[in-house]
Amino acid sequence: GAVVSQHPSRVICKSGTSVKIECRSLDFQATTMFWYRQFPKKSLMLMATSNEGSKATYEQGVEKDKFLINHASLTLSTLTVTSAHPEDSSFYICSALGLAAYNEQFFGPGTRLTVL
Amino acid sequence: AQSVSQHNHHVILSEAASLELGCNYSYGGTVNLFWYVQYPGQHLQLLLKYFSGDPLVKGIKGFEAEFIKSKFSFNLRKPSVQWSDTAEYFCAVNAQEDSSYKLIFGSGTRLLVRP
């Protein structure tokens, strides 16, 4: 099946620094990738939709200047949390929409971000 | 706007018991429906999906779900659970006319199956 990877799996950073998370589709091309945030014991909240070669579409309430998304190729999207603060600590999950798999998203394993 | 409700937040069952997890959605148009499972320490995996056709959908690992349009429901069922079914289950929906394919997730149900 389609595989999506995320790197790093865990990251701890100091308040005020920026952190980049990578999402890769390993065996398929993805024109669209999605970034979610999962709070403890809560559901996944869609943050933004990332389309290859164009600007990301952010959900209401998500700061686009804080969560920078780049989808430079059909297999890679990155999420950069800029000037991270403790309240940004969360589990970030990406998913990729396969070109051949209509309407099915394949999820990455997630990245645990802890901001001290 | 679309929304998804999963009323059971925690479910505890013994092995071989039957399972039914509720999922209701709110949306006036035509939807695609999904159930995902997240095993401890693992990523989300698709259990089953409904786009159209037979409202009774069979998925992997013996799971099935029934789409009842009049009730806006898509409940997940399994006749006999196993200890290995311990996981968190998420219902999700997207609107068929939404070309962005973005998913709206329910809050999830944590299932614990006791041996």
C-alpha cells in the first residue's frame, strides 16, 4: 500500500526557535497533502491543505505566518512552525492524497513537537 | 459546515463481544464516509469507506459499516472483537462536491478489548 513518512518523529525545541517537519509520499505522487494537529485525547484538526506548486489553503483560525507550508514537489511537503511557543506543542500528522487513489488519504506516522 | 459526532468516547469490551461504534454527521449534501483506526503507537489506517452503492460496506479485519442516509449515520460494527482490536477509531466525512477532498474527523472512540 501507499506509504507516507514524516521526519522527525519527535522534536524538542526551545521557545522562539523554528522547527521544520517533512512529509514524504514514498511510493506514489501526491498533488495534495494535508496537515493535521492532534491534541491529547482529541481528534485530528485539519490545519491546511497543501497543493504542489501553489500556496497552501489554511483552515479558519490557523495562522499562516506561524505555520509555513511548502509543497515543492509531488512527494514532499514541509511544515515549519516559526517562533514556536509551548502552546504549539502537539502531535502533527500529515496525509497525502494519491493520484490514483481517488479520495483516499494516506497518513504519516506523525511528529511529536515539544516546545520548552 | 460539516461536522461529525462520535458519541462513545471510551468503550471496554471482552474478547468475542460484539462491537458497534456510533457515527453521525451533519451535512445536507452528498458525502463520502470513512472509518480509520489508530493502533497504539501507529499511524492512522483506513478500515473502510463508503462513496456510493451498497450502504453496507465491508472493510478489513472483519469490520463493516452501514450507511443510513435518513439517520445521517455510518456506524461501525464487528461481530466478535479480539484483543488486537484495541485502538482508537475515527469516523470521517467529506463532501463529494468538495474538490479539496479534505476530511472532517469525529472526536474518536477509544476501544479497549480485555482478553
